[in-house]
Amino acid sequence: MIPLISVVGTGRVGSSIAFLCVSNALDDVLLVNRTKDKALGESLDISSAIPSNSKFSIRGTDDYSELVGSDVVVITASVGVYTKDRSENMDIQVKMIKNIAEKIKQYCPSAIVLIISNPLDVLTYYFQKSSGFSRFKVIGIASSLDTSRFRYCISETLDVPQSSVQNALVLGEHGDSMVPIFSGVSVGGNPLFSMIDSRDTISENVRNYWKTLRNFKSRSQFGIAKNTFDVIESILNKKEIEIPASIVLEGEYGEYNVSMGVPVKIDQNGVSQIREINLDDDELSLLKKSSEKIRSDIKLVSH
Ligand SMILES: NC(=O)c1ccc[n+]([C@@H]2O[C@H](COP(=O)([O-])OP(=O)(O)OC[C@H]3O[C@@H](n4cnc5c(N)ncnc54)[C@H](OP(=O)(O)O)[C@@H]3O)[C@@H](O)[C@H]2O)c1
């Protein structure tokens, strides 16, 4: 079997992504985990979800050399659980991503790489810089999850179905400085601004969504799994999607030396376009603050 989708780090998030790929018969899946037994256990469990008419399979390993042939590699590896801020384990996560980048460069240099591990934007930046991969092939997936959460928070505030909330978008850091973009949002065809007094409560609820969730469940897994699955599907099925995602910027939005969530189009070759959309003055200034926060985190671990 030549694996086409490889998932590095098969904890909660990695195994949930693998489950969606396998149960939707998307392609063969390889699980790579530091502790081999975990990869073996998850692959045995997920194998039972292979549809009877699927020609694809799943297997687990701790051996990176088995990545050879991967078209898409998803990185969900993590060496610690943060409790207050996603940047908490930054030093150790950056070391980890640099090691993984070396292996991916060695075994599947043509793969499109989706970064899921936190701190998301910093790791996307360091993966791209250490691998030397085209920036269009290293994509941090998180702002689409934050956008799903933004839509949820609007629908809860206004007591309307989530489906009536259109053109919601979250840009910038996958962290406390993320920027929910209100200016384009419509609800049931009407501008959101005509329905709310202040952006602040909704913004805080979006930023703190993960903390609220952790009051009830140890960590999130399904939302990011579905958002990541959608991207893998668009790559493998050659079906363009447009989402906000983190990518190293070289002048877009006036930014350099940083990776952050911006609207992108993704197809079978990775990011095909970075869209520069109109934002109001408040949003532009918040986005600038967000990029500065990520850039200062990048500098903190650059020694
Ligand atoms: N982007 C987003 O929106 C989003 C959303 C949710 C979560 N996340 C992030 O996703 C990551 C995973 O979360 P999780 O809840 O799935 O964590 P988890 O359950 O702790 O799983 C992490 C897995 O990574 C493995 N691992 C550690 N270092 C490795 C390496 N060098 N190579 C291969 N595998 C390695 C661990 O193996 P062991 O079994 O040996 O410990 C563990 O199985 C975290 O960084 C989390 O913050 C991101």
C-alpha cells in the first residue's frame, strides 16, 4: 500500500481526522505516532469503519520512512497540553515541528502539508522555513474552525439557525488576538450590524470558545477534524475550496515574516490564491496587532 494521506500524531485530533478520511473512503491512510502502540491501536479501531465497498485501508507505525509516497501530510503531533494560552509549550512544539519537517522533507518532499498543532501560526511559519517547501504547500488549518465558532456564537446571540449566518470570517492568529470580521456578515440576508449593539461580547465568546468547551470536555477534536477533512478532500478530489487559513505572507495585507489566517483558495496544488479583501479600519488595526503578536512569538523562539 502506498499511503496518500499521512497523519503525524494520532491523539484525539489526528485519529478523528483519520476516521473521517477512512469512513468516507477518501484514500489510504497512514498513522505515524511517537508511541507506536497508539498508532497501531487507532488504526485497528478505525479499520472497522472502512465501508464495505472501499478499496482503501489504514495502518499505523512509528517509522517516518513509511511516509514515502504521501500526497498530503497532516501534522497533529503535540507534546503537552496548554491550559491558559496556545503558546504555552511553544519552545518544545517548535523543536518538534522542525524535526518533523526534516523527516517530511526527506521522505515526501512533494507533499502538501497541513499544520494543525499549536501554536498554529508559529508552527506553520517554522515548518515552511525549515523545510524550504513552497509557502503555498504549507497550510495552517484553524481560522476555518474559528469561523465555524464565530457563526455559532452569532446564531446563539440572535437565536437564529446557523445556516442563516452568511459571510462570517475569522482572520489573524489562532489565539487570543484572532480577528472576527463582522463587516461582511449577514443574517437572513440583512447586515449583522443592524442587529447587534457591540462586537465585543461575540468576539470574546469566539476567542474563549475553547475555554468554554473545556468546562465540559477535556479538549476539542471534531470541529477541527471536519474542517481539516474538507481541505484534504478538496486537494485529493481536485475540488477548489475557499477558507481562511494560515500561510506565510510575503507582502499580502502588508505583512512579511509571519504566517497568519487570511482568506485563501485551495486546490490540488495547495494554495492557489491569497485573497486580499476589504476590511474596515477597526478590523485592519486589529489584524495588524494580531500579526505583531505572532511575529513576536516567532522571534521569542528564534534563538
Ligand atoms: N488547529 C486547530 O484549530 C486545533 C484544534 C484542536 C487542537 N489543535 C492542536 O492539535 C494538536 C493535537 O491535539 P490532540 O488533542 O490530538 O493532542 P493529543 O491527544 O495529546 O495527541 C498528540 C499526539 O501527538 C503525538 N506525538 C508527539 N510528538 C510526536 C512526534 N514527534 N511524532 C509523532 N507523534 C508525536 C503524541 O504521541 P504519544 O502517544 O507518544 O504521546 C500524541 O499521540 C495540539 O497541538 C492541539 O493544540 C489544533
